[in-house]
Amino acid sequence: MAAAEGGEVKLIGSWPSPFVLRARVALNLKGVEYEYLQEKPGPKSELLLRSNPVYKKIPVLLHHCKPVCESMIIVEYVDVVWAAATRAILPADPYERALHRFWAAYIDGKLFPSVVAIAKDEPKMAKVEAVEQLHTGIKLMEEAFERLSKGKGFFGGDAIGYLDIALGCFLGWFKVCEEVTGLKFLDEEKSPLLVGWAERFCSDEAVKDVMPENERLEEYTKLCRAFAAD
Amino acid sequence: MAEGASEGLVLLDFWVSPFGQRCRIALAEKGVEYEYREENLRDKSPLLLKSNPVHKKIPVLIDHGKPVCESLNIVQYIDEKWPDRAPLLPADPYARAEARFWADLVEKKVCIPPPPPRMYESGTKLWKLKGEAQEEATKEFIEMLKLLEGELGDKKYFGGEMFGLVDIALIPFTAWFYSYEACAKLSTEKEVPKLVAWGKRCRERESVSKSLPDPLKVYEFVCFLKKVYGIE
């Protein structure tokens, strides 16, 4: 196991969060043993507030008690610290790296807000826009997959890479959006490559035990909306 | 001049853009030659639209025909493409993660919803808004600067002795301080003196002094924009 090389590793997280999932997948890919500290609902823990005073958000990786915040920054950190463990998460070529980072930023900047707007059942106009944005985004990711995968199974080629993690961790939430709207976002016809990729990603050893189940995410979404409506 | 950009390095940019300036500073730090192309943002070139179809924005660095978009992404690309000189990120993985975190903070403050008070947007609000809204925006802006000043502390640069990613991310916005101060009646010297001193230190570097516009020219540009937006 790779833990000994790194020393004590903890991850502060919350099970529905796609951002926390990113950190978990990265750690699992590297075979890192870590203690998972699930934040309870309600007031944030003292440890979280101390470790991420700027944003007060999960995930936070604690390595030798030193905090690393922001999901994709955690992924890069894990990739470098446990470089010897398994194959790299980020590609070696600077241009490929730039492409992976560009699309990860796109996912966070454009896809994530759309997912939130849909899942939270925002007022009509915002939801219509969000649905359109999500459709556009998935179309772009389908094209990006074709270019970056070069005929292989993942954005990262033969195995899960940086962009696979960035997008893959939203798959559960895409399904929630499909439930909420009754629309298909990832479908065989418009995004066949991503449909195939999604199955491979979700069934990967590093992902399958930590990806939240759909029913659980749907329940959670309903609860959040009921709570917000009160 | 060739329409395309299949040879060498081309930077599609706009003179006053702090995002473009980040790329110019990084290229200058590395001593890399490139062709600078000024874009007319009201009439974007076919090359820009082809190179950045997703966002259609500058800056775009085109490296032998291959476009790289998003300024901090471009800066990291430049750092990784020319690793043999002037490193822009520290070698230590933890220090690198910290640098990325603070550069990302300059870029945005995650806040869903309401829309994030981005550095650029936060500053933009200072000249676009009036009255109470402007006061609120000013308060937010100062808070953000103080947070950054706290992180800088007594260090020479954000990375310590090494001028790097966080300095590059932030320094172009200092050219806008004069404009913000004129429009919103604030004094950065008074509110964040350490940050102002850091700004002066950065501008002593040739890469920065050559890449940043004259604050007075920026103010002229802001006044022009205010006329365009009909703000008095």
C-alpha cells in the first residue's frame, strides 16, 4: 500500500459531493490508505473550519496535518506525491495537460452551475438556460473525448486520468438531473462515446465503491429541495 | 502577415486585459520570443474564434498552430513547456498546491449561488455601480485584497523569494487600482500597504514593467467604457 510513503493521510468530505468523489478516486487510483472523515449535517466541524478557513468547504485533504483544498488541486497533489505508486493521472505532455486542465475548468465553470440549478429546481428561466447549458456542455465533452481519448477507453487514454476524474464524478448528478427534468443528457444517440465511457468509469475499481448510489442521491436531492422550500 | 498561426508562438491578446498580461509576464520571465497580436474585441478575428471556439475570449496562446486558452492555464503551460529556466511554480508539491490555491482564489471565489465576486468583476463593479451598490462592492473588494495581503505577509513575493504563479495572477490588477480609487474613492495605500509595496517590487522586474499598461491609460479606458455604458 502506498500510504507509508506519504505518511498520515485524511480526507474531510461529504458523500453526495462530486468534488469529494474526485479526491477519493485520485487516492484510490494511487492505492493510498487514508482516513475518511465524513462531515455531519449541520454546523461544520472545527477541523474543517480550521483546515479551510477561506472557503470552509469540502473536500480537504490533510497530509501530515497540512491541508490541501480545492478538488482538482488535491488531484494534482496526489498525482505528484504518490507519483511512484501507479501510472500518472495527468498526461506527461504539456499540451495534453493544458487541454485536460482547460476542460476541467470548463466543467467547474459551466457544467457544475447548470447541474446545481437543475437539481435545485430553480425558477423556470434559469432552469431552461441551465438545461441548454448542460446539453451544450455534454456535446462539447463528447467532442473532447473523441480527440483526447485517441480511440482508447478514457480521456486519459488506457486508464482514468485527470479529465476522467473531473467529469466522471458528476455522472451520478447527471442522472439526478435526468430524473428531475425527465430529459436525457447522456444518451446513446447524441453522446455514444460518453455513454460507453461512463460505464467504464463507474465500474472501475477506483470508483465503484465510492460512487454514491443513484437512489441515495435522489433522496438527498428531494430532501434538499424540501428543506429549501420551507 | 500570415492569417493563420501555424509557425512559432502567437499570443492573441488585448492591450488592457489583465489576463493577457499574465501570459506576457510569464513569456518574458522565460525569455521566450513570440508574436503579439492585438485583437479588436468588437470584431474578433477568425483565428481567435477558431482557436477558442468555447469561450471566444483572449488571451489565447497558439503554439505552432495548437491553441492554449485561459490565462492561468496558459501560464502553467508556459512553465511546463520551458522547465529549464525561471520556474514559476515551486518544486515542493505542497508549496505548488498552495500556489495553485491562491492563484485560483485570485481567479474566483467559489460561491454558488449568488454569482461569485470575482477579482475582475469585483473591481469592475467599482466603476460600473454607484451609491450603495458601489459601497458594498468597495467593501467586498477591500476584503479580498486584505485576504491576499494576509497571505503575502512579510514575504518578498507570494512564493517567498521566488516570483511565481500567484504574483503573476494578481499583479496585472494593480494597474487598475488607480481607476478603482478614482471611481470608488478608496485608497489601496491606506487599506493594504503591504500589497501596494509588493506591487512596486513586482514592477521592478522587467517582465512586469514591460507587460503592464500605464495606470493612467487604463483610467482613460475605464472612462471610455463608462461613457459607452452611460455611467456618469
